[in-house]
Amino acid sequence: MRRADKNPQRAHTSWLEVSAKFTFWMPLVVGILFAWPPAEPYIKNPVSEIIVLFWKTKAVPILLGGLPIVPGVAIYIRGGLSRFERNTLCCGSSIWLFSVLYASVIVPIFWVNYGPQLNFQNCLIDCGDPWQFCVLPRALLYRPSSDPNQLATRQAAAIAEWRQRMVGWPLVPINVVLNVNDLSADIRVGTVTLTVPIHDQGTGDQGALITVQGGVLKNYKGINLRFRYRVDVPSNGMDPKDGGTWGPWAGGMFSVHSTIVEQLAELLRAQMNVNVSVMGCSTWARVALWSFATAANPSLFKNVFLDAGGTMGFASIREVGYCGEPVHSFVRRYPMWFSPNTTEEDTRQPFDYDVADVIGDRCHNTLIVTSLAYRSQTENLAGSERTLALLRHRGCHVEVVPEKSAHACGDINA
């Protein structure tokens, strides 16, 4: 009898097994990268560039993650993979399948109903990728000057352009009545009337504070306690999900709320004999800035607090940096903020005037306190630095507070 060979030759390895051995990890890696968009601030490196490629060309991750599954399953059935390789393949295939469903099915459904929900998604739509400026400035019309006549002329032209192309005018009558005796204010917009309290905080020596974001007031305890009185202008259904009670039918949020803030400030000064300041965060910072810039009385506000305002809320609309939000992105996602006549196509065209022009020379009489978003590209740091440079050249009163986190309300709580 022939003795068995103690060292039998290994059977020939098929190309299927070789392929499975070298690619079993790919569904896991591709699935994780495809389903996990990077967080701000976006840093350019090989991993982040791969993620951008995957989101811009979905066929690439689908093929890279899907093709290894076929030989992997075949060899898995034959028992040609180790336990580690089998577990990695099974787990990776599940994550890859979820990422494909998320990016190809769930995200498009949300886009149809609610618009893109992630800043990263909006960046790819509006800017192309996180490594390029969204809006490059044309030759600047602005020439540094301290001449108040020139600044006043430019401010009038800037406000006219913004009203025509973005903000518009209220389409219904707006009237605010102050009830000094019971410390309240009646706000009437068209046929809608709301009564808001005037909070007597008993402390503070800086007059009255008007806030236009209410819900995050807890983040501003330090500022709040500096004022004797506080009035919270309600958003009143301005959540983008419900279209906004004071939305397009009334002329858009910016025009309606800024008119309310101006009237309320005038009444507080006249009837309660106090200085008035205004504060807003994010979207409401844009309302606060527009109220300040367009008030009939250029010295109406003592302080203007602009937290996380981003583009149009302090940052330039003519210079939008890496992955910042341009105006046309707002119009596409939140049309209820703007005049009913505003279109995304028009706001994609260059503007002649900028935020610094809208402010004019009013910053000489009013202190502007703004956060600066070093950690949030969405808030357009490049545009904020441009506005800041122009205002400081004019000798404006501007205080800057660096943001501690990406797009969060409460950083100017001083």
C-alpha cells in the first residue's frame, strides 16, 4: 500500500477566491465613507476627498462596494473565508446596502419634501465641493472712504437693490401698539394679532432688549441680565417646515419682522424713555441686521448683537468662502424668508452692493457685536472677515467674539 504524502500540494486557487480574499473589506469601508458625510470644519485630505467623490458620483461607491460582494458570497458558501473575513464581509455588505439606500432613496425623498438637510449636501449643490469659494467677488465697486455723504448714497442704493431682489416690502398693514401700563405689546400683521409681554427683569441699566429668536434665549443669560426690559418678537410659525404664518402672503419674513422690530423699538424709546438694542441668532441675526440698517432713525439702536448670522447676517453676500451659504441657497431652501418676487435664478447673479454698504455709516452711532465662525464654513468666514475689514476701515464700533462651536447660538453671551 502506498503511503500518503505528508505534504500534499495545495489545490489551485481560483481567481474568485483571490478576488474575495483581497476585496472582502471593501463593502465595509465604502459603506462607512458613503453613509457618513464629514462634519465642519471640512479639512481637505485623501479621506474627505473620497467622500466628496462618492457623494458627487454615486455610481462609484455603488460599484466599488457592490462588486466584491459577488465573489465574496460565492467563496463564503464554499467555506473559503476565515471567520474574520466572513464577519467583515457580512457587516460591510449590510452597511454598504444601508448607505446605498440612504443616499439613493432616503436623501432624494427628503430633498423633495424638505430640501437637503445636511450642510454638506447643500455645499455640494451650491458650491460644487468644500475646497472652492462659492461666490467669487467681481471687481469691487466699494472704495474705502469715511465720507458720510458717500456712505449714505451707497447705503440707499444697497437697500434699494436688496429690496428689489430679495427682501421686498410687507404686503399687508403692520401695526404695533405698546401698552405701558400692563407691559405688553400688540403686534398686528394683516388680520393676525399677537400680544407679547414686556418683561421687567428688575435689574440691568441698559434699557430694553428686543430679541427675534426667543427659543434660544436661555443661551444669552449674560446679555439678557444687562437690560431692564426684554421683548421677544415671536417667530409665529416661521419654521420652514410649515411655510410660516408670516410668510409669503405677508411679504416674507425679513420684511415683516424687521418692520415689527423697528416699530417696537420706536415705541419703547418714545413711551418708556429707554435705549433699545436688538439681538438675533442665525436667521434672526439677518432680521436684526436688516432692522438696524433700514430703520428711519439711524440712531434707533444702541447695540446690535449678531450671533452666527452668516451670509446676509454680517458676512458678505458678494464673497462667499469655502462651503459657505450663498443667498441663492437660502432662496432655494427657505423662500418664505424673502419677497414672493425673489427667484433663485436672479440671486445667482452678482450683486452690486454688499452687507457693509447696507450698514452704511450707522455703525458710528451703534455698537455691533458679532460672532466670527472659525469652526463653521457654513457661516461664511471669508465673507465675515470682508465685512469686518470694510467697517473697521470706516472707524466703526464693532466687537468680535470667536465662535466656540460650529453654528451654535450663545457665543456672544458676554
